Amino acid sequence: MDIVIIGSGNVAAVLGRKFKAAGHTILQVYSRNASAASKLAYEWDTDSTNYTSLIIKNADVYLIAVADDAIDRVANELRLPGMVVAHTAASVPKEVLKRVTAHYGVFYPLQSLRKEMAVLPDVPIFFDGSDELARKKLAALAHSISDENVIEAGDEARLKLHVAAVVVSNFVNHLYSLAEEYCRKEGIEFKQLLPLIAETASRVKEISPEQSQTGPALRHDSETIQKHLELLKNHPQLKNIYVLLTESIQQAK
Amino acid sequence: MDIVIIGSGNVAAVLGRKFKAAGHTILQVYSRNASAASKLAYEWDTDSTNYTSLIIKNADVYLIAVADDAIDRVANELRLPGMVVAHTAASVPKEVLKRVTAHYGVFYPLQSLRKEMAVLPDVPIFFDGSDELARKKLAALAHSISDENVIEAGDEARLKLHVAAVVVSNFVNHLYSLAEEYCRKEGIEFKQLLPLIAETASRVKEISPEQSQTGPALRHDSETIQKHLELLKNHPQLKNIYVLLTESIQQAK
């Protein structure tokens, strides 16, 4: 397919690479950020522009991969009647694009994407379309980059997925971050935790996390918990979270 | 080395396998649980007992891999003067073993271990010893199963490591568990989150988690956060954690 990518951030860059790797053609990259757009265009041997009026009109799919709160502005400037246009945001309704075309939709990659990634990870795609044409093209595009993980999902299902994604990614990463800060302040090496982090994340592929829960909270080992809280007295932010998550683990059983 | 393993749980089983794989001899397995002990003994082609009085007296190292609150009881029943004896607990002082021998210590594997593991993971070892003999033997044993991750760590350092381990493993797993429950109740598939879970855990090897934090909390995207809280109104436990971790992420910046 011939694809125009609107946006030059992490999602634009990684999806664009996936499309190229799958044999599609990136016709053009549009971004307000002319320098970021031309960098991606150079990588993909294509053109870039920072004028919406210069966006090419004959692509198979237009992908709007910009920040959630910029989608509305972009949609206001774009008129692509007859074309298939999708945004990539989990939490934005597809109808925001209905002024742009009759064939609008969503192409949401449920993954944490970074431009700097050396290896492109598996990316489950949740798509939605306003009509058969949009659904068909977006589904085909999704299958071309993500064989096993392509699912049709409406606005509400995507929003629900996003909540779960925030929990297992943003919140988990924040726990890593607090642990790293704690280690630094206490003179122990965060990197010694990396095998444990890898094992914990890997196990969830095999066993339900409910089954594999362990630790002082689950054992109601109040002696160890007290020792830990004592050590956390100079880390009020982490201590607060330690108390709440310990209670939550005990409540879950 | 000739090793006697005291205990028959997850840590006993996985460390025993690592020792066997490294060419050591398991002389005997002791456990109050005779059936679990004889299962491990069968696997390792060795003897087992459930009487402390029958524990063989001439091993190079005795490893007490039992639950934290059982170490004291085991230490009370064991007299192994002249021998090197270590427990595997992060949060228990080594001195609990000083009635057993003059050469006591700790051999703490900083990893989440399960008997059922098909693949033995990397296991950083934090060791400590009451004297040169204990330290030397335990360090040699540790290096034989974990080349790059062997570190001497006293009682306080181990306790600190344990706090960090609880955060990045028990608490992270609890977030996975809450997300799984949420997905089940909302009719979405938890397994679609597995690539995201893998990527989030893998990234921390390359980039400081503080650097790679993303999401609605960090962006102060209160519109998305409100939508998420609305969806969580029938999940009070997760909602509570969502609010606290969102605040904590915003506080960190």
C-alpha cells in the first residue's frame, strides 16, 4: 500500500519502519516539526512537508500518529474525501476524524514505541473503521505488520485496553523508577535487580500472575514488612506505595 | 563441593539443580516434608531424610533453604561444629546460625525461583560469612553458579535489596494480577498485553526507567485520566492504586 504518515514522533517512526519492512511505500511524511519529518523522510527515501495543504492526495491510507491532543487540530486542517484516514490513539474516539473523510478509523498499536529502538517489538494492533472500506484497508495493513495480534476494537474497548496498558506499563515502569532511585540513595546496585525484573515479566507468559504472587505481603509476614517500612522511612513516596500495595495484595487473597 | 540441602521448596529445588549443573554433588536432602525431600533426592540421585539427627556430618557446605520463619527452628536442631552453614533468606540476620557452627553465613539468591521452572534463570547471589572460611567457600559456590553476579552483602545491604526486590517483583506482579482481573471482568484479553509487558521490562536494561516514563500521568493529561477513572468505578481496588500511582508519577517529575 501507499501510505502517508502524519506525525514524526515515536509512533510515526516505529510504525513507518514496520510498514517499510513489510514492503509498503511511504509516500510522504507530514509534521509541523519540519526537521523531524525530513529526518524520517530521509530514512525512508521519500518526501516530507510541514504544510497540510501539500499533503499528497492519492495514498491508500493516511495515518495520523500525533499526540492525542493534537489530533483535533490536524483533523481540522485535513480534507481527504474518499480516502482512508486513521489515527493511532487509544483514548480518542474515531468520530474526531469524520470531517476529514467518510472512511475514517483507528489503528492503535498496543505497545510502547520509541524512535531509538534497535529491534522492533511485537505490536498488537487494535483497529476500527467507520465503514467496510476503512475496516478492510486498516485490517489488511495491520495484518501485514502483526500477524497474530490484530483485533477489531471500538472506542470503548480501546479505552479499556488503554487503562490496562497504563497499569502494566506506565505504573510498572514507575515502580522500576522508584526502585532505581531507592537503590541509588542506599548505595546498592539497581542493575542487580535486572534478572529478577526479566523473570517476573517473563513468568506472566506461562502462569497467571495471581497464581505466582509471592512475597512478605502475601505471606502476611509482618516482621519483614516492619523491617522494610523502617528502611523506607527516608523514602516517603516509596513507603506510601509500599503500604498501599501491601494492603492491596493482602486484600486480593 | 559436597553439599547438603536443608529444605525442599522452590529455592532448595532450583539452587540444587544449579549446583548439580555446575558439577557439585548433593550429598543429601533434609526436609520435614519427607515426600518432597525424597522427590528431590530421586531427581539428584542422592539420599534424603526427615530426621535432623541423620544429617550427614562431612559436607563442604550446608544450605538451609527453608521459609524465613522456619530458620530459627532448624538452627535449634542443628549442631554442625566446624562445618560451613548458610541460610538463603534476605531478611534474616546471619547470626541466627551462630549456635550451629563458627563458620556460618548467608547465600541469598536475588531471583524469583519456582520448582516448575523449565529454564533456570540468571541468579545473582549475595553472600556473607562469619569468618574467612565461610566467606571463601560460599563465594566459591556462588561463582560456580553465577559468574558475573556474585556480591558480598551484610545483613543490612541484603535487607535493602529485599525491599527493592519486593517493589520490582511482588508489587509489579500484583499490578499484572489486577490488570488481568480487570481484563477478565471487562471482556478484554489480558494476553494482548504480553508484548507490552515484555517490552517495558526489557527496556529497563537499556534506559533508566526514569528516562523512559510515559503515559497520561506524566503528560498531566487529565482528560484521559478522567476517562480512565470513570471506567474504573466498578474496580475500586485498582482505581485506588491508579489514583496513587498517577499522583506519584506526577510528584516524581
